Amino acid sequence: MRPAAGAPVLTVSALSKRFGSFLALERVDLSVRQGEVRAIIGPNGAGKSTLMNVLSGQLVPDSGSIVFAGQRLEGRPPYQLARRKVGRAFQISSTFRRMTIYENMLAAHNAAAGRWFSLHPGRLRNMRAAVMADLEEIGLAHLAEQVVEDVSHGDRKRLEFGMVLAGRPRLLLLDEPTAGMGLQERHALIDLVLRQVRERGVTLLFVEHDIDVVFRAADYITVMALGKVFAEGRPEQIAANVQVQEIYLGSR
Amino acid sequence: MNRDAPAAPPVAPPARDDPYRIRWLPVAAVGLVAASALLAGPPLIVFALTEVMIFALFATALNLLLSYSGMVSFGHAVYFGIAAYGVALSITRLGWPMWAGILAGPFVSAFFALVFGAFCVQLTAIYAAMLTLACSEVTFAVVFQWFELTRGESGISGHVPAMLGLAPGVYGLVVLAVTGASILALWRVVHSPLGLTIRAVGQNAARAAALGHSRRTVQLIAFVISGFFAGVAGTLFSVFHGNVFPDYLGTLITVNGLVMVLLGGLYNFSAGIYGAVLFKILDNLLAHYFQYWQLVIGLILMAVILVSPRGIGGAIQSLARRLPGGHR
């Protein structure tokens, strides 16, 4: 059995976002409990990525509210959300490509430590042990001195996930964490994500196309279609939902 | 692996060379060579070297933007020249003592960098670069045409004795000390937590924001630091000649600074130094032999960018790596 989730920590109410005449999100409601692993699925154009981008501040919603741990988040820029412990990984892994893996993780620690404006190189030197420990945890310690440009797609995804974790997020938003990866790599990454998330009690929202990964990971699933929440439920409920099968599983 | 065993502390890979440490040996060597050339060299060398050092600082300050912060300034001469006007006007118009006027120079630049930078960081990429150009054009026009204040094209002179009245070699030593300290200060900025933040924002603003950094704030800080040190260079230059003209904040100085950085090689801290030295050598040699020497510099720049996109600095680095005992 999966661990019991706590009280609702993220409440999204009537969230709407329009691009010209296209309604990408239409009054989306969402309630996620503390420590829950929530998958968001749906056919292309369902509004999943728009939802992620609004939740992480990349996009400003036209209306509606986002409350996380008692704080209103809607409309705040990404860097303010990061400081409020909302962590985010992008669909296309987003790292510092001319830096080494070590420097990438160092940059994440540097950001998380506050005092990023300090002029004391010693502060960075003192982070070495913690940075290496984090790289060890995500299985990249042996690549520490490699420049990101030179490592594989999967390792970059791993690195980005590790960098997000270094910020000690309380809410984690992952947009297709396993996109473009091979089957084995994919399961290894999702296992890593789940292990870290459960250990730290992080609330996780993720968009994913791979149904195997979704059913393997999620406590609860939200199905979106045409910018609306179409169905919600535990994995076995979603699997048994005939309408969901029609609009999503069947049409794959 | 036995999961119950206490986890061994992760072994850090051997630090191939601590990037945050200044390698004092080459720094001291360059300093010594420069100092002895200044003291013992013929006047021609002394003047050339003094100018090279000043432009090495200007280019290094510009390089903080180009290589690290993700910004391009197409009007950086403003922060070079406005310092010189700051010195001249605070002495002639405000009646400040000479030393106070000279010290004020770089702060005038930092102030302008703060004001213009605050506009420029509202935009990104080519739009921000165009705005830096616009800011510089406006400033140039004001300085050029506000005759009552700046005496326009005639410039201002006589407010400080050229080279402070020192012997050229001695003023050269002053320039060596100030540019040396300034470049080391910039090195420290780049390799500090602030520098890592600037590099992070410069390489990937979206990722940096997702880690909690505001692009605008960080880029503005970089812009002000760069403007300040460009102002140090401009102050030294204006005291060197004992005057100031609108050309000090004109396009030619901006372009020369950009060419120096590109010659030296992007993403290399020392690009400004390599570039300034090479530029001066080319400048002197080519002007001697060719009527259209600027055309030749342009061709050389194209060749460098095509053959070694990381410039002279990149070539030197990869050469050092191949030598026995070279790191990496």
C-alpha cells in the first residue's frame, strides 16, 4: 500500500488561461494533499503543460487562484515561487550547459543557500561535500567533472532533478520527467524520483505520457481534456473509467 | 552493496586545479615583466603598454557581460567616457579637489550603469543590446551638443596634469597597480557566489529563475560592476592624457572593446587581456604597413572567429592542455 497522504496543501480554484481565442485552461480545480504523488494525464492539447507553467509562474493565469501551504501563488514570477519552495523541472531538461555537472549542482546549492551575492569564494568551497553527496544520491558523482554538453540526455534529466531537489522544495512540478528516455532509463529515473519524494515528504505533481510510469508512480490521477479536468481518481478507478479510456487511452 | 553499512562519504574527484584560487605565479610574472618594461623601456613602449593595460581593464569589464552575464553592450564606451567627464566636471564645475574628482570618476560610471542598466535588463537578447546602443547614442549626443557644460567637440583639458605630472614610467606603474587590482577584483567577482549566480543567469535564465534568481536583479548587478570598472579604465585614460573629448564615449571605443574580447575569446576570463595586447600589436604593426589597417583587423577577427571561436585564449588553453604537465 502507498503511504497515506496528509491534509490538502495545494488548492487550485477556477484557474483559467486563454491564448487568443483558445481556452487552454477552463476553470480548473485541483486539490492535492501533503505528500501526495499526483499524475496529470490527457491527450495532446489538454492543457497539462499550460497548467504546469501557470503553477510554476511561467505563465500568468487570467483568473482563478493557486494556494500552496496557505500562500497565494498565482501570478508570481518563477524566482519568487522557487523561494517559496516550489521546485520545477522542465519538459526539455534545463541546466547550465557550459558548466560541469559539479558546477551545476554547486549553482543549485548556491541559490538555495541564500547569500548568492556574496563575494567570498570560500562559501563555494565549503559546499563541496554537500554537492558531492547530492551527486552521489542521483548517481552522477562519477561524472562530476564532465561538462553538461558532453553527457547523455538521461543524465541531464537526472541532473536537473537533483538540482531542483537541492532547493529542498515542498512542492515539486515535473513536466514529463521521462520524455525522450529509453525504457530502462525511464524506470530508473522514476524510481529515483519516487524514492526521493517519499523520503522527503515532498508533494509531487507530474505530467507524463507514459501510462506505465503513471500507474507505477501515482497515488492519484487527474485526467485533463480540452483545458478542463475530465476525471480524477486513484489509478485503478481511472483504469476502469470507460470515458477516460475513450478519450485518452483508446485514442493513443 | 550492503545497504546497512554506514554510507562511506562520497569521494570527491581529485581537484584538478581549484578554479577558485588565483594562480599567483603567472600573475606575478606578468606584473614583473610589465613593471620592468615601464621602468626601463623606451617611451614608445611605455606609452603603448600603459594604453594596453587601460584597455585590457576596459575589455575585461566588458567581458564580464559578454562571457558571463548573458548580456551584450553595444555602448560600453559610455561608462568609459562618462567617468572622464565625471572627473573633469567635478573639478572644473564643482570645484572639487583633483584627487576627489579622480576618485569620483568610476562612481559616476556606476551610477550611469545603474540607470541605463535598469532599462536594459527589462529586455533580453538583441533587444537589450539595442537599448544599450540607444543609451550610448543619447549620452554621446548630449555630451557632444551641450556645449555650455561639456564644451562639446573641444573637450576639456587642463583640469588634471597629464599623467598627474609624473614621469611616464611612474604613471605606468600607477596604471599597472590600479588595472592589476581591478582585474583581480573582477576575477574574484567571477569566482565568488555572486559570479556563479551571474554565470547561471547568463547561461540559462529560466533554470536560474527556477532556482530562485531574479534575472533582472542579477544582470543589473553585473552591469553596474562592469560599468564601474569600465569607469576605472576611462578615468585612468583621461588622466593619462589630461583631457576628455566626446570620442571617449564614442562608438570606436565600444567597438574596439568588443573586438578585443572576441579576439581574446569568449567564455575566457583573460580574453580582455589577450585581446588588448594583440589589438595594440596589430594596430601598431598594421597601421605602419597598410593604409586600410582597420580592414585587416576585421579580416583577422573573422579568421579568428572561424578558426578558433574561443579566440586566442581558447587556443592557449588547448595548447596548455596538450603540454606535458598541463592540467586536464
